[in-house]
Amino acid sequence: MNNSLENLKSAYREYLSTLSIGCLRSVGRMNGVEQATLKTKADLVERFISVLTGEIPPAKKSKRGAPVKNKYVNPLVFEKLQQIKMTYLASLPAPDSVSGEAPNVIKVRDSSDRTPPYYDREVYCGQLGRINGVPCLLPLSGREGTEERIVVSEAVLRSCDLRQGDIVSCRAERVQAALIASEVLTVNELPLGTERPVFEKCRAEIPEGKVSLFGKGAPVSMKYADWLVPFGLGQRYLIAGAAKTGKTSFLLDFARAFSANHPEIKLFILLLDRPPEAVSEFTEAAPGAQIVSATYDDDANFQLFMADFMLGRAKRFAESGYDVVLLVDSLDALTRAYREAEETETEALPEKGLNCAASRRIRQFFGSARRLKRAGSLSVVATVSCGSGNGADDFVAGELLSVASAVLFLDGDLAADRVYPAVDVRRSASDHSELLFGKEEMKTDAAARRYLSAKGKKALAKRISSAGTREDFAASLSAGAARSRQSDE
């Protein structure tokens, strides 16, 4: 403990010595250094360190003397002091294993002081991340709130096998004026000690078995996902189309379908560069989903943080044995954020405005979806723009189409004629659909594509909209084909 305290003092001393005497006096006055304006720089630094480490109490503010001429202090100074303190606290052992009292801290006790009962102690919950290299629990929304940050020591990380992105619930103890995680209760909603593999080291398998999304009261769009472009756990499912073809509306329907028909699936939603009302729509569509968002008011770095923040959580739940579905709107916004935030040595692609590093990272993000052997699965259902005349959008879509295991194209002509959902069935399909469909469903899919070739996309859309079940749809296709043969004869 004493060695750690000396290290803390040394870190404080090294940083404070770089500040000017004027800045030190201003910061010192704000932190309770007595007569800061009368001390030399070396004396002021040592006195300031004694106050910061609790060796001497901060002096009370006094109104005596002339008013201070310049009260401004660069806020980065306080952030650096906080970072030094947090790094020190993270290096301490867990509070329940700390022997003795914290150094130089006087505690006044009376008859009312007692340890609260076990069941009365507050439980904290957050996602494990790092701020300035210090492990701590972040709010589940990803945004800084009013709640106090919980520091997680390196000893707790190792003993509990905690990984970045884990959702941790714990109890905490106050040490040196900060809350330190003392007792981890659950990790990703499972008891502490539950064995789990590492996501990146798990063997990936081809998705098998369709997840039925068209249930009672489900929107018409889910008929396409059930009957023609099936969804399986572990898929990289891409919704592609030009602007105003209904990509976000289709993703909303996915959110409603998963929330209503499959509460056992963990539904995560990531919204990037979206207006606030879009966040409200998804919240209402899937009240049980976990949603993080970055609106167009947020900068590119924050959007990238939110994307990594949610993907890390999804991976941790998948390796813990859950089936996770991550809905993303949109991958175009994520690509723009990569392009804006990163200065790379890679040359931008000619006439595309997109560098190769951004292209690779967007493929890695979308390609994270997979079905894990002896664990859970991570599915990504995401929107992307294509066919809009923008070369960069078409390039991104082309890169993602090579990674996708299911693609649902939206047709601009159908959307222009107000035919919704505007699905281009001819270009839409799932890889290995024979593993997702049963025999009868495979026959229905083949019949639908033959009907499309004979009658056109508007006629097929009308058949799908009017059919109540897949059996009704298959029967209507058979009846239509029979009438066509009779007319030909």
C-alpha cells in the first residue's frame, strides 16, 4: 500500500512540476492549498500533493485578501489529475482484501456507525470498459450520466475473468473517495464463475433452422423474411436499397417481430447518425431491447465508440451462450464515421472518397456475426444504401455483399409506385437456404420465383400481401400456375 501511495505521489509530482506557477496557484486555491500565492513552486507542489493524497485536510475558503484576478484554469488539468488518481485506485487490491486502514485518513465514528446488512448494500451495474486506460463500469446507454463511476481493479479483472464488454453487477466499497468494485455478483446475467469460451477462438458453423418471424399481428414485410429470404441464427443479414425504399422501416419490422415472437433472443439495437425521433420509434417497437444510439449531433469518434461499445457487449453475451441479434441502422453512417475519424496512410480509392482501412473495418464489424459451436450466436441485421448513384455507397455495398450470408434488396421502382414493402425478390436470397427451409418451404420458394418470372414483381407482391399463411401463399401460386397453363392451352 505504501509503495502504491509513493507511486501516486511520484505521478502527481511529475505532472504538477510541468505546470506554470500561475496555473499551480489557481488550481491549488480551488483544491484547498493554504496561502497558495505565497509559496514557491517546489513548496506549492509538495503541499498540493499532501492535500490530494489526504495527508493534510484542505483549507477552508477565505474571503480575506484581494480578489483573484484570473480564475480560469484549463479543465484538462483536472482531467489529468483525475486520471492519475483513477490509475492508482485501479492498481489497489479489491477492498475486501485490503489490510488495515487507508493511509492518513481520519475516520470519526459514533454509536450510529455500523456496517449495513448484506441485503441492504447497493448493487451497481454497468458495462466494463476503459477510460484513459483505467477499467471501470460504464452506463449501459454508453453516455455519461450523473451516477458515480465504479472503478474495477486489475486484481478483480483477473480473478473474475472479466472482459471488455461484459455487463457486470457488483457491490462496491468507497476507497480514497472513489467507488471500487468489491464483490462481483453476475457477469452477463449469469452467476460468477460460469465457464465460457473466447468469442474469437470459437469455431463458427453454418446457420441451420429458420427463425420464424411472421406471427400473429406481424407486419407484411416479415412474410418475405419467412417465406423467401429466411433468417437463421448467426447470419449476416443485409437490407440493401436506394434512399426512400424503406430500409429503416423494414428494420423496425424486424425489431417488432423479434420482440413479440422471440423474447428468448437477446435483441440489441445500434442507431448511428439518426434523428432523435428514430430512437423513439425503435424504443416503442421493441420495448425489451437494449438500444444505444448516436444522433447526428454526435461527432464521428463518439459514433465509433458506440459501435464498438455495442458490438463488444453482443460478443460477450454470445460467448456466454445467448443467441444475440444486433440490428444496425446504418452501415453507411458507420463507414462515414470511420472515414472521418481516422487519418491513415492508405490512399483514398479513386473517385470513391473511401480509404481501404475504413473498408476493412466495416467488413470486420459486419463479419463479426456467426454461429458459435458449443456457445451461442451473434446475428447482425443491418441496412446499407446502394443504387443511389453515389460511388462511395455502391462501393461499400459491394464490399458488404461479399460478406453477407443473406441479402434482402429493396426495389426503387416498386417504392416509387407506393408498393410496400418494396422487396426485389429476384435479387434477394439466403445462403444455404436448404438448411433453413423445410422441403415444402423450398417448393414454395421455387414456385414464387417461377411466378415472378412469369407475372412480374407487382403481381407477386400482391399475392404475398393477400396470403394469410405460407400454405395459403403456396396454394395461390399453384392456382395461378394452373390458370396460366390452361390459358396457354
